[in-house]
Amino acid sequence: MPIETMSTEIARSRYNRIAPVYDLMEGIIEIAGYSKWRELLWSRVEGTCILEIGIGTGKNFPYYPAHAEVTAIDFSEKMLERAKDRAERQKIKVQLQWMDVQHLEFKNDTFDTVVASFVFCSVPDPIRGLKEVERVCKPKGKVVLLEHVLSANRILAWLMNVANPMVVRIMGANINRRTVENVATSGLMIEQVTDLGAGIFKLLEARKKLLSP
Ligand SMILES: C[S@@+](CC[C@H](N)C(=O)[O-])C[C@H]1O[C@@H](n2cnc3c(N)ncnc32)[C@H](O)[C@@H]1O
């Protein structure tokens, strides 16, 4: 996998560093809400040929549709190792690949649905990554994302912007991304944005246009 920019290399090494403790770090919020949001995310997936971006340690495995053929990528080899172990333990059929979403090695128009949870907050060039998602999705195919975004509340947004550099260093994720706007910029057609909490957690449903931009 070509690592082309310094920012990608830094982001990748942060996730390699936190991979051993990722499940522990996210444990409480997982119980508090993430697991039911994951269920909702996967209930919106269409078709059988699915690509999961940024699989992490494989927390979405329990929600994979029974008859789906899932390919999953991540640019952190340490995250992928944990996903591989979990897939073996839970007997999950998934094709794991080490890949950067900013440079997907799939042909145009390949997948029925592309799905990701909490990923575009950390992709160094999110619009480039989303354009790649658009490219590999089939025409009229679906893109479903679970993301946290910058609050529309001015005070909260200010606080999120101030805290962001520290959060990125510790967790690898930006808490001030405008992912809804980024999805629209990528050329995908937004169908629905569901607020899941505090105006920050969103379920985004988008579709590839019949004719790409
Ligand atoms: C916050 S974790 C979320 C993991 C998982 N999706 C979940 O819901 O638990 C973000 C994941 O995205 C991956 N990631 C970030 N940028 C990426 C990129 N450019 N290409 C591929 N994976 C990326 C990270 O390595 C990490 O595993």
C-alpha cells in the first residue's frame, strides 16, 4: 500500500499505537449507545456485495447481514490484525485487506453498499476518501456512514475546535469534521441525515448518482 503523505503516515501510526487498547477505550460508549447505532447502520445496507471502510478491530461483525459478501479495509495493520483474530474467533466470513481509503484498489462501480463507522473523522483527506468511495460504489448504490461531526451550536463548536488538536493526538480522530458537507462535495447524493444525539452523532445515507460527476 503506498503511503503518500506525511499526514497519512502520522494518522496510520496513531491507530497502530492505540490498536491494543482501542476496545478498552471505546468500551463504555459502546455500551452507552454505539452498539444500537451500529445495528441501525447495518439495517440500512443494501445488496450483497459490501465494502466496509476502516474496519478497526471488527466491532461491526455481529451486524453483518447473513448472506452478504463483505470486503473490509483498514490502513492500520495493527487494527487489521485484531480484526483478523476477532473474525477467526467469531467465525465471520470477511475479506480483510490493508488499504488506504484515499487510494482504493478496487475497480469502478464494484460494490452495492459502502459502509463505515467513525472513520471519516480520521481520514487525512476526507473528500478524497469519499470520492474514492463514490468511484467504487455501483451507480445507484448506497453509502451509509455513522459519524460524529462538528456541532451546529456555536459555543459547542468553539469548544470542539479548541479541543480538537489534543483529541487527534490521543485518539487519532478529529472532532470538528463537517462530514455531511464533505459527502455532498464528493459527488454523492445525500438521501437522509438522521441525528442520533446532541446534534453531533449522525447516520448519513447517500447514493451514487446514475452518472458520476
Ligand atoms: C475510530 S476507528 C473506527 C473503527 C471501526 N470502524 C469502529 O466502528 O469501531 C477509525 C478506523 O479507521 C481507520 N482509518 C482511518 N483512516 C483511514 C484510511 N485513510 N484508510 C483506511 N482506514 C482508515 C483507522 O485505522 C481505524 O481503524
